[in-house]
Amino acid sequence: MTGEKIKVLLVEDEPMWQQGIHDLLSTESRIELVGIVDNADDAEVFFDAERPDVVLIDWKINGPRDGLELAKALEAKLPCDRMILVTGSPADQIPVHPYGYVPKAKIAEGLITQIQRCINL
């Protein structure tokens, strides 16, 4: 991926967090936020159309499926280490999972680093 932008899809249902994460990612020239959706169904459709490199997923999103259910559905299409849960819930409250994790309280400190690790930059 040398020289190419890292394409990121954000699955987040809170407009404040959508804007905040958008603004944070826009500070890094190698990262391109290619879409923002607020539920699992739209995320799967968008993923199939755009094939992002990394998917940031809130645990609690709109619709009947949560972020972990979405991540599980995407596993056949994207390696687990390229999916990052970005949630306000503490890690010990989330069921065991193989995905990355960045708590919203530490988002400014760790999100870009976590995305870059996914792509081994």
C-alpha cells in the first residue's frame, strides 16, 4: 500500500461522533474516509461497492444488528485485524472478539495509529 491512501468506512450512528471522527481522520493525509453509515445493512452494501481497507465500527449502532454482528458478517471479506471497534463501552463489557479496539475516550490518541497498524505502515 505504499503511497496509496488507506480507504476507511465508518459505521457510527451518532452525528457528533461521525463529525468528530471525520475531522480527526482528515488530519492524516494517508487516510481517506470513503463513507459514513449508521447501520449494519447499509455498511454491508457500502462495503461491497467500495471495498474499504479498514472498517471502523461502533458497537451499538442503528438497526437490529450491532457492530459485532456486522464485523462477523464482514469476516469473509476483510481480515479481522482490519476492523476496529470504536466505542464508548469499556473493553470488559464487550463480548470477546478478534477485532481492534479504540475506546472513544482515547480516540484522539489512538485511532490513527490503530488504522496505520492495520495496514502495517
